[in-house]
Amino acid sequence: MDAINVNELSDQERYEYLLNSISENSELWLLQARPGLFAMFEDKNGQEYIPVWPNEDFASKYSEDDWNDYQAEPMGLAELYEWVNELKEDEVLIAAFPNNKSQAIPLDPVEFGKHVRAHRKSSSQK
């Protein structure tokens, strides 16, 4: 599925695409300026988000705009499962799979980790 088609999907369809990709590749993608410094944004209420993408191509498209100094970096599942608890403690939400209109799916990080685990488990049983 190319970027144009994916950007036209509903939030639910984009989220399913993200979960499928994470399950298949055992990783997700973020933008990182240097170790430990990831691209983040906040909404008008001051809520902070960290965006995640299903693959390098989607993440890299964002590094061309607001985050020029950031590189697309993969994160494995073991690191993700540890990291979601830190995000929860820091009150940072996941912005799942932002599209080209900068619309993302806001998720509690621990719930996101649970969704990834459940999806991988159900995928492996098929």
C-alpha cells in the first residue's frame, strides 16, 4: 500500500495497518535527533505526544519538514514494551501513525503496548 492510499484511510484502518506492520516486522519507527531525543509535539492543551510509524519510509517523510535534524530509527518490541511504562509515567501519549495531514491516533502508551502484544499473539495463531 503506498503513502497516498494509506493517508486516505480512516484512523481505525491506519491503526490496523500500523499494528500489522509492527507484528510482521517486530519493530516500529520514530524520529530521533540523537540517542534518547525523539521527535515530539504537543496539542493546544499542552499534552505531549511522541509519533510512531509502521516503517522507515513513513517516518522519513516527516523528517523532511519540521524535524529536519531527525533521522528515522527503528525500535524493537522489547524496547517498546519497557518504554511505554516510562512514557506513561511522564504523561506522554503515543501519536500513532500520523498521516500527511498531521492527523494521528492518540493513545495511552501502556494501552498501545497491550494492543501490540495482543495483535502479535493473534497474528501468530493464524
